[in-house]
Amino acid sequence: MQKLRLIIPVFNDWTSFNILLCELDDVARTLPVRMAVSAVNDGSTHPPEDELRDVEGLRNLESVEIIHLYSNVGHQRAIAIGLATAAEDDNFDAVLVMDADGEDSPRAIERMLEAAGNRRDFCVVARRRRRSENLTFKMSYVLYKCAFRLLTGRQISFGNFSLFSRSYVRRLVRVSDLWNNLPAAVLRSRIPIHCLPVDRAKRYAGKSKMNLTSLVVHGFSGISVYAETIFVRLMILTLILAGISTVSISVVLSLRLFLPRFATPGWATTVSFGMVILLVQVLSVTLSSILMLLNSRVQRLIVPLADYKCFVDYRQQMLGSVKETFPVFETTLQPFYERLA
């Protein structure tokens, strides 16, 4: 491995990103790879130039660029756009995805590179060993992981902090699930994963923009990647409830007809109608889920490598030599091979 590309999404957190660049520059001095940083400006309302005053003083990073998006598309989609940009440039051996706020410690990069070793294909993810958030966030995250395991049958124990070989990046950017959630897309793509225990560090500055609403949306985005699996589990649950309802109604009617002296007036009708209402509700939810799933299968899915240019405004060179701009204004549904031509 000779060149490592870093993909870092940023939304109005340029102060933290400036501190991160200084730490990355210090770490790059001791690493056996050349490091290039690509920050994805996710529609920030504050210009980065006001905060990035120390870029020219960096000595060990090969290049620093900012990929400016037209609007805020969200953390996960900004990562997908950054990965697609790197895959199309093809000037890297591996890609590292990390946050700009300092919670993904640059000191862990060396351990992740050591875990990758000399393998040609690798995927190293940071499994959180200790977190620094408040109790509410920790409890919410535990609930999210439990819900993910219950609905999908898969266990998710890592976030965005991850290292991918070039071949796996090219594979991921052709997976539409990457547009919704990176960790879930990695699990869904079935690439071999090596988990590395890493403590979560503290933020450099400011407050986290991840509130309860953002966490819920993020959680459902990851779960939605397994829509087919959830559908099958919902069908099994419906069949189980249908069987329970049928048996319950049969028992109630049998007691009412053959053992009337043990019956309370009206109880058989109440229980029977209650089970029927429960069954109808479950069948309605299942039918709605089937229709939405079938409808989504005939819709055109967003493939990051084919569609990311529609969201990119321009690329700004801050340090080193990378191209500054490129045409990104194709909005018609052209064939995939024509877009890459």
C-alpha cells in the first residue's frame, strides 16, 4: 500500500476539521503511506476558508481538497459521494472513512493499517469499545442495535470509521444500499470484515449535530437496507398470529357451544371480534409492506458511482495537486456506460 485516501464529510464543523488536519499531518509523518484528504462539504452554510488557515503549513499530507455539494444531502450520502469520487479518480490504494469532529481518533489509523497488513483485499472497521456520549445517546444506540438485530437477523457493531481496499471501494460504490447507510451496505455486500476494537475519542470543538431525530432517521436508513428480510419476518409473524387467532376463536366457540355453563354472557363475541380485529390489522400492515416493497423494486435505484456527479458543485484544491473542477451537470437518465465515457 502506497497511497491512502481519506474521505471526511463536514457540515459547518470547519473548526474541528482544521484541528483534525493538524493531527493527521502529525500522524502522516510516522506512517509508511502517503495520505490525501478529501473533505466532502455537505452543503455547509459557513465557508471553510474562514477556519482553514493552517493548511499551507501542513508538511506531511500529500494533498487536501474539498468536494463542495450543492446542498445538504446527509452524512451517509456525503460519504457515498466521497467514495464514488475516489473510485472514479483511481489514484489510491485504500480509502479510510472517518468523521471530522475528532471522535474518530487519527491515532487509530496506524492500527487499522497494521490490521490490513499486506493483503490485497481488506475491510477493517472500528468496533466501538468505549463511547463518550451522554447516557441518552448511549441508550438510544443500544436500542437501535437491538432493533437492527431483531428485524434483520444481523448484528451491527461498527460505524463509519472504516478502511477499505481499492477493490472493495469499487464494489461498494456500485451498491445502491450505500446511498442509505455505509455500515449496512458493508454487511449487505457480504465482503469479509475485520473488526478492530477502538475507543471513541472526544470532540475537538462544538456540539454533536446528531440529535434524537437524526439518530432515528439514521437507524431506519440502516434497517431499510434489509427490507426484503424484514418483509419475510413480517410474513412469518403474520402466519403465526393468524394461527393463534384461528386456534383462539375455535377454542372460544367450542366453549360457548359445548360448555355454556362456564361462559359469561358476551365474552365469546368480545374475544372473537378482538382476535379478528387484530388479525385484520396485521394483514393490512403486511399487505401495505408488500405493495411498498414491490413498488420500490420497479423504481430506479440510485447507484452512487453513476449518480454522484449530480450533487457535486466543484472541487477546491487546498493543498497539493488535484483537479479543481469537473463537469457534473448530467441530470438525464443516460445509460451507465455513457456517463462514464
